[in-house]
Amino acid sequence: MSAFKINGRNIGQSHPPYIIAELSANHDGSIEKAKLLIETAKNAGADAIKLQTYKPDTITLNCNKPEFVIKGGLWDGRTLYELYDEAHTPWDWHPILFDYAHKLGITIFSSPFDKTAVDMLEDLNAPAYKIASFEAVDLPLIRYAASTGKPMIISTGMANDNEIQEAITAAQESGCKQLAILHCISGYPAPSEDCNLRVIPDMLKRFNLTTGLSDHTISNTAAVSSIVLGASIIEKHFTLDRNAGGPDDSFSLEPQDLTNLCNETLTAWKSLGTVDYGLKSSERSNAAYRRSLYFIKDLNEGDIITEDSVKSIRPGYGLAPKYLDKILGKKVTKPIEKNTAVLLTDISE
């Protein structure tokens, strides 16, 4: 598996999880709120803040034909154009938000939704590109973003294994040397029973790329669990107030949730450790309290050790209990006081 890094930060199973806080539409049309969200993500411990770079005219048509009207879900009855007009991040905000993130010391990049978005983000020296799930089938867009040579992350929601491979091939053949993919369920919110996290180890084996999870469930359970299955990147939408009424608020993490996500995924990663059957540092002081053999009656020199003269008890300063059968019938070589640990030096050959 090739190395993957963004802004010098190594990302992969041997490194702490990389947490991407997705700002999406949760700025609610206020650049000051967008700045506050960036600051919140930084304070929560996120590694990166991610924007979405599109205009309503670059992502859909201003049309109210039935196929342009959303049916069901959070945005039922709205046209695509209306939704994206409300949700988009104005392009003239981008340099301001990039500068603000740089001052705070948090990585910022974006999901471009057409070539003009890539061009604008290149002018801002974006350190990476994220291809959204709905655009994973837009191979020309993937090729164009890949041609920049920047690291890329492709979200795979709704894509089958063949479509994922097509997207990977398009990126790699067009100049992308650092590529990661995210397992994703494109439901808003996504029910936990749809997560199918067992896909993650299969993706790692099948595609041999750094792999993560773009998580749209309400809680952090799926994200934390995914670390154990090999996820190295976690992306979650976040907001200041889940009940604020914005387009993405209801399935986004609030600030404390985001802090918990950063802490809990790191704990899960640390817990994985390595394959090691030896004593761990936290166990060493307790090893003395395992069971061992003790004399439970007084014995004279030359007495035979019988079952009623020894017992397996705590603490562990005597011979291990597995040696019981080997010492029965042997003689002690000196007087023994009861409640004394059984030692080989006190037993005849």
C-alpha cells in the first residue's frame, strides 16, 4: 500500500486516525459562522476542515421538472437548484476561509464539483481534493482533479465495486500518486444497520489503498468501530447546533460530539496496539498476584510433600501451579514453615 499524506501528515493504519470535519452547508449563509465552525473544528482536535466548492449552476440546472424535484428525505419537495443555492459556500469566501484556517493551524481543503472549482482551488493552493460520493461516477472530473498531482480522497457511497475501480483507475492514470477511498452510505442520516462496516477490510484487501469512512450516522459508534476494522480516515459533518434548521444540521455532530469523535477514535486506534503476548506495562505490578504453590503446613527436613501440604493460591511468589504433580512425593531439604512459597531450592531432586 502506497504512502498517503496531506500537508505532511502521514495517514494510514500505523498512524492516528485522520479526522475531517465537513463544514458543508452548516454555515447557514454566514461567513462569521463559517469561521466559528473552523475554529470549533480546530479546538475539537480535528485534523482538517473540508468545504464544498460549487455554485448552483455548476451542479444542476434551474429547472422544476419532476426529475429535478427531491422526493422524500430531509429536502422533500425542493428543487435541486433551490437546495444548492441555499447550501453552497460562496466562492468569494474561499480565500478568506483558507486564510483563516491557515492562521488557526488546521488543514483546509474542499470537494470540487466541476473543473472551474478545481481551477479556483488550485489558485488557493489546496493541499488535497475530495471527490464526493455523488460525483464518484464523474470520471472526467476525477481525471481533471487528479491531473493536479494533489492527494485525493474518493467517497464511494452508492458506487458498486466496478464503479469504485473505475474511479480509482481514472485517478491513478491521470496523475494521482496518493489516493484514498472512503466507505460511505449516502443516506442523510444513514441508519446504523446500513453501515456494513465489514466492507472496510474487504476494500483494503481488494483495492490496496488507504481507506476510511465518511459517516452520516447520528452517533460516533460506527466511526469508532470502523477504526478497529482498518479505517484510517473519518469524515463527519458537524454544526454548532443540530436543531438550527440548516440543510445539513440534523445529521451533523455538535461541538462536544466532534471532540468525542476525535478522542474516541484515537483511543480505539491506540487500543489496537500490536500482536504481543508478553506482559504489558500495566500488568507487571499485578503479575505477583497470580496463583502459585504455597506450603500450607509445617514440614521437617526430609518430609514428603503431599497434596494436603501444598495449595495453589494467590500471590505468585512460588512455583507455578503446573508443577504440582512434579513436586508431589518429593522431599523438602530443610524445615518449612507453613504459608511459605514453594521454591525449587527447597525440594530434593
